[in-house]
Amino acid sequence: MSEVTLTIDGISVTVPKGTKVADAAKQVDIDIPVFCYHEKIGPLGCCRMCLVEVEKMPKLMTACTMDVAPDMVVKTTTEKVEKAQKGVLEFTLLNHPLDCPVCDKGGECPLQDNTFKFGPPDTRMEFHRANNVKAAPLSPVITIDRERCIACQRCTAYSERIEQGQGLVMLNRGFNNEVNTFNNEPYDTRYSGNVIDICPVGALTNTDFRFKARTWDLSNHDTLCAHCGVNCNITVGTRLNQLMRIEARPNDAVDDGWICDKGRWGHNFMESQNRITAARENSVGSTKPTSFPNFPIDAPTEHAAEKVVEAFKKIVDEHGPDSVGFIGSAYATNEESYLYQKMFRLLGTNNIDHKTYQDTPGLPIDHYDIEQIESSNIVLLIASDPTEELPILDLRIKKAVSNCETRLLCLNDQDTALDKYAHLKVKYKIGSEASAVDALAEGLARELGEAIEFSSTLDQTGISADEMKSLVEAVRSSMKVCVVYNPAALSGNAGLRVKRLLQVISKIPTVECGAIPVAPATNAVGAMDMGLVPDFYPGGVSVKDTEQVQSLWGENAPTKAGLSALEMIAKAKSGELKALLVYRSNPAVDFPGGAQVVEALKNLDLLVVHDMLETETTQLAKIVLPSNGPGFDEGTTTNIGGRVQTRRKSLDTDHIADWKLINVMLKTLGDETGYPRAAKVLDEISMKVPGYQEIDSRGVGKLGLNREKVSCEESSIGNASMDSSDKLRLRIANYLFAHDKILDASSKLAHHFKASIAFLNEKDASSMNVGDGDAVRILGNGMEINAEVKVDSRCKPGGVVVPKISDEQGVNGLQNLDGSPAWVSIEKV
Amino acid sequence: MTQILFKDINKEGLHTMKVYEELGGYQSLKKAFAQKPDEIVAAVKASGLRGRGGAGFPTGLKWSFLAKDVFPRYLCCNADESEPGTCKDRELLLKNPHLLIEGMILCSYACQIETGYIYMRGEFHDLSFIMDKALEEARAKGYLGKNIMGTGFNLDIHTHLGAGAYICGEESALLNSLEGGRGEPRMKPPFPAVEGLYSKPTVINNVETLCVVPYIVNEGAEKYASLGTEKSKGTKLVSVSGHVKKPGNYEIEMGTPTSELIYNLAGGIRNDNKLKAFIPGGSSVPMLPADKVDTPYDYESLAAAGTMLGSGALIVIDDSVNIVETTLRLISFYMHESCGKCTPCREGTRWLYQIVERIMQNKGQLDYIEKLEDICGNMSFKTFCPLADACVAPVVSSIKHFRSDYEEYFKNVGVSS
Amino acid sequence: MSEYKFSEDQEKEIASILAKYPFKTSALLPLLTLVQRADQVVSPEAMVAIGKRLDVSPAYVQSVLSFYTMYHTEKVGKYMILFCINISCQLNGSDKLLEHTAKKLNIKVGETTFDEKFTLHREECLAACTEAPMMRVNDTYYGDLTEQRIDQIIDSLD
């Protein structure tokens, strides 16, 4: 992009063409006051606060709407400008109440600040101020003070341009205009809370934070959101070791300055009644001989941890290393995952996993970061529903489509909210993702004249040849493709097939390409990188690569592939697996298999669960260890874009940090490393994990650092096959505000909780004679759940989409223990 | 006086195709189609025609600013006539719809436009039926549609009704409204000629402006340019209202003395009262005192007298009126019509209203006049569109010329009015 | 909220309105006008239906609707009297005539008569200044008003 040089207040500044004068001024620390302008939202020109003098222009100009021009001479401090600024501020304050002493925005209010710097010392207004409504709910979590609103339209522009939902609008006109919603309905989108951060006055406030603290009394902690895989940057404001509020902390490489409502208000779990605060021994499995040496009820957690390790060692001694296993978490930090895999590999096993789907670490092509979406001219979204899974990714895709001429291609088995932004939307039958992905790869390979060793079966997918042709053509003819795929929503080995597809795309000579794996969990990428998988050591080092494994991990490091999480459950059921440590995971509810998982876990000699909240699984554990979790913990996570960032603690706790506790366990196992600080674990990660060489706490800093690409092993996969049935294929969809352990009944977001719904295709609904609103039972895997029918075309005939709306709903139980796509039948109640 | 637009205005049945054609209507098309589009643009430029909606921008120049080689392009006829005092376009729409259609066809041909809209204010609902009927007749005759008169030129024109918002007469607000949005003005640049309706190059012209074009094509630019003054060419429709005996729309040659309009055409002041003030170009322009009544009615002379020709609405005020009353009514209008987007306009119009209202209640303070002037200064040229400036015009000019009218109220401070 | 249904005739008209524009949001004002002329009011249900038809949110519809003065969200009388009080009419005595009209209808300006026959509103300039003072009753303009003429007009409406 070409550069433009101009002069502002006598200072020469060079900026890219298209920059607004207001932004150019910032580069040279010249403060042009604004209210309505927000660099992420774009110019509005409403507030008129940023008037400046430009040589050769008769009128004062708004710096926020004006593009820089070569040799432009801008003056921001002339008498004319100062008079105008005072005038505009006087108008702005005319009907704004001076209730700063009780206003939550006080101390961080642009209106206060601009008045202080540029305003008139007093007002000439001598009439009654307009009597607008004070403190009305705009939603259960946002309060609007209409009398404080200066009608700058930032929030409504945010709704229109960023959310693109037109939920929040200006009603009426002139002096009577107001920010509102349709028919006074609540403004409760997935990202509504950002309007609080961007409101330049105290008109939109966080209901939860109102009157809780003065902003200057808060301790602000720069940390990360721990909900989804975007890892948005946040600032947690605390007072007296209590969480007061969460705000966005802009990081263009990650969140573009926005956070979702779950990130902002989904923090009640930190003070949940349900927290596990001490180690305990449950009286479960009393009929089975326990291998566990009892420990006193009031023993320190460290003591319990030592006992856990001793017990595991004992079982390994008696039954061999294959008799124990570890199910980790895609929600844990890199440090925690790293240490745990180290511990279990020291025990001699690769029975280590953290997921219920097939995946391998790394990518065969570049791992793009989130920002690359904007510079890609094609985003190919496979099996992903960012709106429900990674809301801030959804915003980024919408931004790319509307501002950057990016074209979105959706390849999915269900309709999603992003479809309406798609240039092309191709829907396959539920369960046929392997064939759909293969067909695209095959089509591209044929175009390239590449030899291919597989043949796809498009007719299984319900995709027409023409649709596939357009999809192939759209990818082939692009200049830069970013493939965004959700491995967690791909059944069987379809995730591996996507990697094969990526390889094909990388062979198109004219196309630059990269991918972003978007499993929704906080640290899904980190968990893979840290080797929480049965067949790979950290950094994608295959267990089969004996030489490298031994050079990194010692002579005794196990090189036999271990069991996957689902295999461990199966072996627990069969009795071959004796002991299992589950860390921050709830297999009893979240794994396929339902009751069978519970049976399997009950069958273990020893189940240890290390978690922060009580779950269905902790109830089955012999030993429960407390975990601190987000808010209290520290460590790094790697987001979907491969960016490593630091999660810092916001609240102090007396409880031992998870990484320290695992360190205790490692020590008990004879590992003498010792980590005085979490950063030391990161140092070891950077030494031992390929891709993380450049990562250290200083480099990661406040805004994070991208790790190097983690290489990916080519795996051979044959042709896709599909069984058939007269039942319906089940697709479990995600719902952002599911009522689970994190968003419990006391959550500020409880108004978003939903009832169980089954989305049926019109065709199936009519053949089953059910309609909208009918209550049905969904049966599968010997289990049943209730749902209400919604008839539409969310999926193709032969399938049913059921969003996971709560733990209680139990939808995962409809799947078979082996995790294969489930067949279900539907019965009208 | 030469009558171009009003030549046959009161002819029975003029609004029908039959009568319109009998009187020579649509003759310009053949002439135009024999020329290249650029030649029409050049002729309009040469004629000196300036926009009759209020801003007075040279029409041919406006047409020539269209972004090169970007299609489709649109033509929007601004028939939102809402400027207080102005009702000339309504008369044209009501009585001579085909003249506008003919003008729009010429403009579209000249600018290579295939779709035109006539944006009429919502209150003109009945007029839209007349216009729709005329458009239907034009389609039936082949003046609109595909391959018009065998030239390969396609054009259709549709009516579009607003719904009550003065600001939609501002061209960029009109575009937002026509796109189905709130009638808030847009940022400029980009100008409509580059990114207008649906972000495509767009010509926006007032009804009267477009109605002049057939004459220019038929009679030649020179003939049109020979009318009026050196810089203000041609004729102008003036709506004369207020305290005159014969209010009405009159077509005059540019440069005709204002007094001629008031005393001759409009029959003089009612009840033979004395003229106190007049607003020459619609409520948005500064008012002038009686002693300026001989000012020639053209762009330059009125500007020299400290006001503007505006939309050509001459509002006549006799000496029975206290100007403050009139001023307050106009402020009230602008307060009501402010879209609310820009702070100085949204807040300023209301503040001015509050102060002047207070003055009229005999509760004014002596520094109110100074304050009014200062507030006006803080409003003018500080906003997106000229609505704030329009509100300031009557306040500043009334203080300038009729300060004593304000002072009347201060004499009675404390006495409830 | 119940679903708003367009009549068959309205559907035909909607189709011809949509045919005028390359982008359907342009049909927003015409559709609102269509609904209001049928119902005398634009209900929230209608806003939802129009939004759905034009692919915009109901909030957007309401935002646009509330910008313009000619749309009503509360029922108005059978005859909507818009009485111009702007400058040319003011100079010709509209204030007094408006007062007279209100008295004649036995309501305040801005109100609707008890029998829901008349609603009386102050109105800004309606572009008939040469016929000042004037008013618009539904779609009809009445100029050169006097007290007698107003009485006659009102009495003639049934």
C-alpha cells in the first residue's frame, strides 16, 4: 500500500494511504479528541468532537472521516479549533447529567477526559436538562442510562458493522433519538457486552458491576479468556480479591478488540459453590479391592498427590504400564498438560489423550493465525460453527467478508449463522464428511493432474456434482486460501482427510494456503502440541520415531502407541485398564457412551479426578484432587491461530497451583527437575517441544507470540465408506450458552439457557408425522433424551441436529462408546 | 416575460400524453437521440443551467462528474419539496408530469443511465398516482422501456415515496432513504456522482432543473443562456407566499427585481400594509429587510445582499409581525427536522428554541442575544449537512436586521406574555 | 407475537414494488406505507413480517420507521388532519385556525376524537404555501382555509 506524508501541527507524519487524519495524529502523539470514532468500527462523523483546521479548506473538518492526503497541512490547536471544541463539548454536555460521582464510567470516561482537556470551564445552559430514563435494563446484563447517552452511535454502529445483526439501533430522530432494540426486547446477542467497553460515557454499563467499585480502586489483571479456543485478551478488574468485572483488552492478532458475552459474564464458576477446594477420598467402589493407601481427611493436597502417584506406581508394578492411563484436558494450560504427559510417560505409558475424536498434531501446510483470515481471499469453513463455538472468530470472518473482499465457502452438514455471509454453501449429509472432504480433494487433484490413491463417493454425501464443481473451482481459482476446520466435529478419520485435502491445496501452484484448526476448547491446539495424545510426544514427535523420542525423552521413554481416550474407557470396561487419572474433564457426560462410560469408570481399580468443579465424574472417583482453574491459575495457552499467550492469575488463592501439584507428583516419581516458577516449565517446553523454541515468557509478553509450525506426519487413509440405516444420523451441535458446570444455574447468562431441540428436515418430519413444537424422545445407544421438534432444513434428510444445551440433557450418551456417528430414532411422546 | 416551464401550465389536460404531445411535448427526444450523449451534457453546460433545488450547482458540470465507465448509473429526481415556502415543484408534478419525464429521459440519455427514480415526499401520495399514470403513458408510447425509439437506449423510471422527513431533500439523505434507510445525510466524499445510489454513480437533480432540459435541447443552449443575467441564466420559478395579495408560483427571468415579484406579480402586500421583511429563497436563507426589496432576483445579487436564492421561495412578511415569532417557528421546524446525528445540530437547534421561547415569554436575560449569536457560531459549518446552518440563518439575520424586535421583549422582562 | 399475513392483493403489490429496485431494502418505505394504508398503523408483527421479507432485522425496520413522521405505531382516526403551522401558514393565521379546529373536534392537538374519526396533528410545511393556510386530510390538500371552510370540510367528512 502506498504511503502518504502530511503535516499535523508542524510535525511530519507518514502513514498508509486511506488512514484517517485522527489515526495519523495518534502516530505522532497528537491528541485529537473523539467520541463517536472508533478505529475498529470506522468513521461516523456524528459527534463533531474531532474538528480540525486543514489548510486550503474553508470549513473545519472532522479528522475521523477525512482520509490523509499528500502534503495536507492539519492544525489541531488553532483558536478556531479550540473554539469549536469548546462549542461541541458544550453541546454534548448540554443535556448530560453531571452525575459523575455515582457513575460507573467515572475515572475512565472519555467525556470526562475530553471536557477536562478541551472543554469550557462552565456551561451556559440554564434550563432543565432533558429528562430521559435512568438505569433501564437493556438486557439482563446491560443497563442503559438514557440521560447519559450522547447519541454518538458507536454502539449502534458496532451492532451494524461488527456484529452485523442490526439488533441495537437508533430509534426516532433529532433530539428524541435513542439507542434501543426492536419493541423493547432485550439486546442479548453473543457479543452484546462490547458496547459497554466502547460507550464513551456511562450510558451503557455492566449491570453486574454497577455500583460495585470505583474504577480507580480496581486492580486490573491482563489475562486471557479461558472459554473457547480464540483466547481473547481480557482485563479482569478485582477488588479485595474479588472479581468485579471483565473487559476486552484489544489484541489485533487475536480478538480485534472484542470479547463475547460468555467471556465477559461467564465467570461465576470462579466463586461457585461447586468448587473443589480440598483433596478427598470418596467411598466409591467399596466392593472392589482398592489399591489406594488411605490418607487422612485433612491431609494437605500435596500429600494426597503423593499417595496418588504411589498408587499408580504400584499398579504399574503389578499390572504393567499399559494398565494405567491419563485423560487430560483441552482446557488446561500448556504447562499443566506438558507436566502431566511427562509424568505418565515416566510411568512408562503412552495411554495419554484429551479428546474423543481422531486428530494428529500439526498441519501439513502453514498454520495461519486469526489475522490471516482478513488477507485471505477464500476462507473455506469445514464442519465449523464459529458463532456457537468461537464467537470472536465469527466476528473476524464477518469482518473479512464485508471489509476485505474475502469470500466465505461453507462445507458443513448443518446450516449455521455464518451461512448468510457465504459466497458458496455446500451441505453434506450428516455422517458423510469423509466422502465430502475426499470429493473436494479429489476434484482439486484432478484439476491439477495429480495422481491420487483414493476415489471419493460423492453420491453418499447428497452434494450434487455441480455444487462440488463450483466448490473446487472457487478454491482452485483463489489466490490465498485459509481452511478453517473443526476436527472435533469430524467423525471417524475425516480430520485426517482434511489434512490430506490441505496437502492437495498446497500443490496448486497459484494458491497460497494455510489452515486454522478450530476445535472449540480453550487450548485444543496446545493440548495437541504438548503431546496429550497416545501416539505423539510434544511437538508432533511420533512415538514411532524412536531415535528422536529417546534423544528428547530418554532411553526408557515408551515408544509403543498408547490408547486413545475412548479406548481407555473401553479397556476400563473390559478390566484391562486398572487406573485412570482424569484431569479437568468430565467423561461421564461429555464422552460418547453415556451410561457405558459410567459403568467403565466404576469398573476401575482406581479413578483419580483432578478438577476444579464437582462433576458427574468426580462423583465416581476414588480420589478427588482440587484444581484452581482460570482466574487463579497461571500458564500459557496456544490459541487456534497457534499464538501462545500468557494466562495470568487475577485472584489469589491459598490452594496449591496445578502445575505445582503435578510437580509434586513428578518428584514422587523421581523426576528431579523441580520448577520453582511456572515460567521454568515454559523454559523446558521451549527446549523440548519442536515449534516452541522461540517461546519464552518475555517473548510472549502481553500480546503473545506465534509458535512455529508443528510438523505433521502423513498418514495413509483409504477410501471413505458409509453404512446405512433407516434411522437418523445424529449431529450434536454446539450452543454457546449451554447450561453446564461452567455456566451453572447461578450464571449471569442463565437467561440464555435453552430447552432441548431436535432439528429435523422437512422430509423426515413429514414421513414421521411430527411437526414444530412436538415433544419427542430421541433414542440411541440404549439411551433416550427428550426434545422439542423444530422442522427446517438445517440438515439434509436422514439426519437430526441436536444442540448440546445442557449437561442434564445427556445428548452425548446417544452416541456409541466408540465415538462413531450415532444412529438414532425418534418417537413422538 | 419568457415562460419556459409555465408556458402552458394551466392548459386543460396538460398532464395527459395527448395534450402534452399536441403542445410539442417529447419533440426533444428525436433531436437528442441524433446527438452523442456528451453533446447533450455540453449543451446543458453551455446553457448555464444551475440546480434549482437550493444549492445552485451548475447542472452540466454535475453530470460530467459521473465516475467514468462505471455502470449501472442512476438518476434520482429530487421531488421531496419540503423547504418551507416552496411549492413550485408540486405544481409541475401536478400539472405537467410529462415535462419532468421528458427531462429525465434527456438526462438519462446524456449520462447513460438506465434507471431513474422520482423521490417524492410522502405527502405527495396523490401526485404519485398522476406521475405513475404519466409514466405508464410514456412506456406505452415507447419513450420509456427497452430500445427507446430504436436507439438501443433503455430506460425505466419509477416513483418512490418518502414518509415525512425534511432532511430527505438533502441529496445524500435522499439516497439513504431511497435505499430503505433512515434519512441521515452521508459523509462526502464520496460524492453521489462517484458513489451514490447503491454505491453507483448517481445524478440527483431537482424537478425544476430537469424540467428545463427539454427547452435547452429544443431551443438550444444559447437561447436559454440569453435569458437572465450574466451568471444566473434562464428563468426561475418563484413561490411567492406570506403577506401578499396574490400568492402563487411565478416564472420570472433571472435578475427581475424582487419588488417586481412582490408588488406586481403577487399584487402587493395584503391590506396594503407595509413590507417589513422578506425571505427570498426558502426558510433556510437569511431574511432581508424591506429596503432590500429592489435586489434583483438572481444568485449573485441575492448573495451580494447577504442572502441566497435557495429554492426560489419568496416569503413576504408585513409590518404587523414581530420577527421573533417567525424566527421561533423556523427554529422549531429545524429542531423537528434535525436527524439528530450531529451533536451541534441536535443539541443546538433545541437550545436556540429554548432561549428564543424564553425571550418570548418575557423571561429573557440581556445577554441572550449575544448568547444566541455565539451558539449560532458554534453550530454553523460544524455539521455534516447544512440543516444546522439553515436553522442559524433566520436567527442571525433576524438579530442583524430586527434587533429591536427582540428588544421589545426585554422591555417587558418579568411581565408574563 | 402472532404472525402477520399479507393479503393476496398486498402480495401482488409487494411483487410489483420489489420489481422496481435492484436491492430489496429499497422497498422498506413502500412496504411500510402499504401496511399502514391497510391497517392505519404499523404493528410490531408487521415490522417483523416486513423485515423477514426484506432480509433486515425488525429493529432495523423500527429504526427506519421511527425516523419518518408519517408512520404510526398507534392507531389514528379515520381522518388524519395534518395542519400546517409553518411560516407561510403561520403568517396567514394558521395558529388560530388550528385552535379553532381543535375546538371544533373537541380534542387537543395531537389527539384522536373519541369516536376515532379524526386525529389532529400540527404539521410542518406541506409544500402548498401559496394556498396558505392549508391542511391535509388523509391524501387531500385543502388550502385557503378560513374557520367556515374548516367547519364545512370537517362536516362533509363521514
